[in-house]
Amino acid sequence: MVADKIGLVTEPLAEERRSGPGLSVRCKTSATACRSRARVSASASSVAVGSGRRRSRSPSPHAKNASSSNSAAGKPVTMKHRAKHSLLQRGRRNIIWNTTLALTTVLLACYFAYAYAKHLKQLHENELWFSRITEMEREISFRSEAGLYYSYYKQLVRAPSLVGGVIDLLSDESTESNNVINIVQRFNIFQEIFLAAVYRGFSLNQFMEPVYFYLNSVFFLQGTLALSVFGTAWFLSGSSLGGIMSFLFLFTNRIDATRADFAAPLRESFALPFVALENLICTVCLYQGLSKRKQVMGLIGVAVSSFCTAATWQFAQYIFLMQDAVLFSLCVVGASLPREKTWKLMAAHSSALTVVCVLQFFNASLMSSPAICLTVVASTVFNLQLDTKWLKGSQKFLKSVFFVCSVFVLTLLLHFCLKALFTHSDDAHIFRYLLSKTGLVSQTSREFDSLLYLCQGAFQSLPTAILLRLTESSLLPAYLLVLLLMLGVMVWQQVVVLLPLHYRGRLQRQVFSIGSKCKSAGGSPRKNHTRNTSPPPSPSSITPPSSPSSPS
């Protein structure tokens, strides 16, 4: 561009020199015109370059305002503003990525739950040819007590009114011969009452038969079980890969996880999905970084899921007993489990059992539930502030074990006292079976129900076939590997990390006590023990002390 300008100016001057003075006026005018054309072309090129820059880099309104304000103030855009802007953009990208990943994981979990429920339904169809048999054959396919529970659902659906059907169940004469019993008090049939109410309330008889609605509800709950297992593993691992692995283990070990594919009306088919949901909510509640609002919502979720579990299964109280025993033991031993949170979770379980006890017309088995007894004893212990956190070392461990065992013994004593007070024997067959199984009762004194339980394969010792199946599916090796790793980490923390810190703190306390004693005695706790490396003085260099001057 500059060379062109110079060329436009110098060419007329050279022409003037060659042509002589006669053409000087014409050359001067042509030079002036060339200079003006050069200025116009330069200004046009600068405008084109500026417009190209504006088109190639169009800043945001925020950047325009910032640049205008900086130019008005006379200050350029600093690196601090650029770094802040890049951090904001990076944060927005991270939020979008995390949200997309979470939504994808949720959709994947829902798909897995749907696939698991559909798979169980297809297995049920393939085994029984359920859609190709008559209604009587379908009812006969329900085994043992499963047919009894379904009969109550069928009775409620066919009753003139739902309320009338429930009243008939309160004084039933057909279940036990020559005896009138309260079915709601004796059995857990709240799920049959609820399903019958939904089927009649929404007039679903126009779309499907009652038995299909009953079975589809069971398979839907099994999908909820798979979803809860996926969510628990996802929350604990912090990755969707953990949820996928847990679902694959559940799917491959379906035979040892559920019996819903061939005995859908069993109580466990309704209760185990709520147990998995309760475990998920308890896991979230035990997280330390939750706000008070989320903690309250989590406790409500634990109470609701515990209520659904206790209302659908008579053995739910023993599941809550094991959970509360583990929570209480960890809290007493000194694990990172707050006492207040432990008590709230135990209280949520006991509250659910209490509500179900009232709805079952004060069921005596729930009134003397060992889970409620453990909560009462633990609450007394917490109020008395009896803990072992002030103890140290092996003394703390032994005291903790003795303390936990004492609480369990008090729980059993309270349980048997309540059983004697309410004079009931609804769960006596359970204790008789345990005594027979452990060999504490002779074979001649065993009762019929204990012998019946001992004959069934489900109540026998764990066969080796189950261990082989779990090993072939890689579940048992994976579980043992993770268990050994966790034990190794715990031992490493105790021996390598905490034990040196304990002795270091003990040494520091000893040094501090010695220093305080030295200060109280008037000396310094640390003396300079550096050796004097200078040679000893010679005898000639030693000057005798000056004698005192005599008075003049």
C-alpha cells in the first residue's frame, strides 16, 4: 500500500524531469490528483479493514460495555477480567454437562427397571402359559398362601361395595373352620385392599381382568426394586457405572433375588421393593452434607417407605431390627455416625411399626416388636449420655462390645416382658423354629409347625449350589474382593495413620508436661548443650584476681 502511494507520487516527478520545465504545471496538477487519489484509497482500505475486523470478531454486549467503560476510564481490559469470564464460561459448560449426564443416567435407570419388570412378566407367562389357560386354572397356579391372599383381593373386587367387602373381612368365617377371625388383624392384606380400591375406583374392568391388574402391579414393584438398587449404587459410587454393574448383578442373579416370576402374590413380592427404596433413602440421609430441609424430607421418605414395608409384610419388623442394631452399634463404637441422626432413623422405623400396629387393630406381635424395644432402650441410653468416646485403644473396643451386648440383652428382656403382658403367641412358631434349627430342642419335643418348616428347602442350610451360582455370576468374588479392600483400608488407617498420630500426641503431651515443670522450677525446658571446641587456656595466660586496695 505504501509502495503504491510512493509510486503514484514519484512517477509525475520523474516525468517532469524528463519532459522539461514546460510540462511542470501539468505534472504538478497530476501529482496533486494522484496524492488525493492515494489518500482516498488509503482511507477506503482502512475502513474496509476495520469493518472486516468487526465482522470477524463481534463481541457480546457485556464485552462492549466493559470495553467502552474501560476506554472511557482510560484503563485496558486486564487479565483478571478475562480469567473471570473464562471461569464463568467453564462453570456454565460444567453445569450443562452434569445435568445432561444426570438426565441420561436417570433415563437409563428407568429403561433398566422397565426391562427387568418386562422380563419377569415374560418368564411368568412362559412358565405357566398364563394367557392361554382359564380363570380357574390361573387361580390354581397361585401356590400355597399366595392363593389365599389373592382370594381376598378377588372377594373385594366382586363385593357389592368396597366398604362392605372390608367389613366382611373384619369378621371372616371361611378362612378357619368354626372360627371367626379378623383378616386385617391376622394377615397383612393392605396391598389387596389398595389394589381393589384402585381397580374399582378407576373402572379398570373395561381394560383388563382383575388378575392381570394384580400381577402387573407386582411386576411394576419389581421394576421399582431394580430402580432403587441402581440408585443406591449410583449414589455410593458417584458414577453411573456402579449403577449399571449393580443392575447387571441383580439381573444375572434373579433366581436368588426374587420369586415374583412364579409366586407373585407372596408378601415379599410387595415388600422387598419398599425395602430397597428405604435403603436408598437411608443411604442419602446418612450423607453428611445435607441441609436441614433435605434431612427432614429424607426422614419423611424413610418413614413412608418403612410404613409401606411394614404394612405389606409381617417380617418387616425383623428387617428394621437388624438395621437399627447395625446403626446403634456403629454409633456406640465411635464411627462417623451422629447420635441424633441415628436416633431419628430408629424412631422413623418404630413410628412406621406403631402406625401399622394401630391400623391392624393393635396387633400383639407389633406391640411387642423387638425393633420398637431396641428403639426404647437406645433412646434411654442416649438420654443418659452413656457412650464410650472418652475411652481409648483396646479399652474402648472392649467397653463398646460389652455396652452393645448389654443393650441387646435389655432389648430381649423387654420384648419377652411385653409378650407376657399382652399374652400373645402369634410369633411363637418363629422362636420354636429357631430353637429346633439350632438343636436346642430335642427331636421328640418338636411341634408340627417346626417340623414343617424344617422339611422345606427354603428353611434348610445354604446349599453349595447357591454358592456356585454366585461364583459363576462373579457376584461372590466381587463382594469378597471389595470386602477385603475395605478391611485393608480400615486396618491401614488404624495402624499407619491413627496410631502414629496417637503416639505423637502422647509424646507432645509428655514434652509439654516436662516443660511446664521446668518453668515452675525456674529453669528453662531446653538448655544449650553445644560443646565448646576452643582449646583450654594456658596457665601463663591466667591472671590472678586483683587484691582489694588497702585504705590510704
